[in-house]
Amino acid sequence: MSEQQNRDALERFFEAFERRDLDALDDLIHDDYVEEYPQSGERIRGKNVRAVNENYPGLPNLVDHSYVLSGDLGVMKMTLEHDSNRVYACEIVDFEDGKIKRARAYFAEPFEAPEWRAQWVERM
């Protein structure tokens, strides 16, 4: 896929996240999707990401975002707000066939893996 298609996918990702449109987010996720949170030691595979998002206790608001993209590799910087607290995140994403195939998310503040999502993640 072209870099422009990946750029369009990232723009649609941010729009869908702001709208909390889980169906649109699903459309942007590759069937072999893997998301990792190295800080908490969690890995989410495939469409389990939908279950995590559906059960997230109050999805954060996207306050600000930016990204850089080179071919099939993107780096997103996000400022999120959750319960009046700002959360700063950087997510490295790999694209395949115009969809996000892999994501590794890093957060400014350390955190423990929350129990509520344990049924949909594996420990790394």
C-alpha cells in the first residue's frame, strides 16, 4: 500500500477515536493485529482490541495528536485526558494492506496492568 493510504488510515483512526466509533476503528485494524504495552507487559491480539475498547472504564478523550509516517511505519504522539488527568503517549505502528497490523504504545507515566482487561490480553 502507499504511504498516502497509510496516512489516510491514521487520519481516520484519530477521527474514529474522537467519535468513539468502534466499528470504524475495527475497519482500520488488520486481522493479524497485535498491540503491546511494554510498560505493563501486556499484549492484545486480533479483534480482542474491540473487547478492550468496549469494556474500557471511560475511554479517554483525545486532546492533541501528531504523527510522522515513513512508508509502512508510523509514530503517533497523543495527549489524552482521563478523569481530568492528562496522559502522554507515543505509539509506534506498522501498516500492512492499508491497515494497522502492529502497535507498541509507550506512556510517560509507568502503570501496572489493570485487572479489568486481563481476560483479553496475554502477559509478555
